[in-house]
Amino acid sequence: MVRLLLLLVVVFGMVFWFLRPPPRPLPTEGVRLKGVEFYLFPEEEAVEWRFTAQKMVEEGGGFRIQGGLKGERYVEDRLDLRLFAPEVAVEPGDNLRAPFARVEILKGCFRLQLSAPGRGEVLIRQKEGFFAPWVRIEAPNLRGEAQGFRSDFGMERIEAESPRFEFPAGGTFGPCTVEGGSS
């Protein structure tokens, strides 16, 4: 009787052992940080990007910064431009990708809407500038939009397809509305 009882305990133990749910795998997503301040130092001399966001996720050698994202680009410790986007992927080589972005360039008081939901990604190359499938530009002396937009960070070399820009006949559309900007 004792042997039968012992055999039943062993059999039930083995049944429960094999019927238990498999252990949950450990997350393999990499690093996740919340409430982040992130600094990026590209190869370009004296240039620094500063980001704040709700979280940052490491993805196979790159990083994705998400939620409430604000970026600022400094050249020789002076604020050059501001970047706002729903998220930014930092790729190897420190190039940035965003689904769309809004940029404020202080010198010249430029406001750029780079792409829009469903219009394609924005690429920001550290050594070259902005690449966007569509752009809307507002500045005291220029307004309009274009396709296939490319520009350096200072808006000194611009390339665009199908541009529809207006230049005011009297000189200006209005005062600079970029905080800290100058025309």
C-alpha cells in the first residue's frame, strides 16, 4: 500500500511537472531608459545635440528616443536649432531618422515642418543637413512648401522639387516668431 501511494505521488508529480506553463523568456530588447536626457556628439567639430524625452530604447546598435521629444543642436556652445518629433532613431554614424519633425532654426527665424504623417521619413545627416519628402517653410522673408527637400542646417544651400514659395514684395511677412531667433 505504501509503495502504491508513493508511486501515485511520483506519477502525479511528473504529470504536474510536465503540465506547468513554460517559464517566460527574459526580455531581449536591450536597454530601456525612462525620463531621459541624451547627448549626442557627432564627428563634426564643436557640434552637440541635447535631447529630452520620456524614454529611450536600445535597438541593435542604435537608439530610439520617444515621447515628448525635444532636441537642441549646439554649435560652439550656442543654440543653433530646435527639433521636435514624436520619436527619433539614432543610427550608426549619429544620423537621425524621424517619421516627421518640426524644426526651428534661430538664424533666419526659420520654422520647418519636415514631412507629415504618411508622407515618408525625415533623415538628418550630421555632415549634410535635412532630407525630407515634403517641407513647409515659414520665415519672415519666405513662405511655402516643396517636395524632395534637402538643405544644410543653416538653410544656405536648399534643393527642392516643385517649390511653391512666396517672397513678400514689401520685405517681410512679419517679425521673427522663433524664440531667441534673429533674421
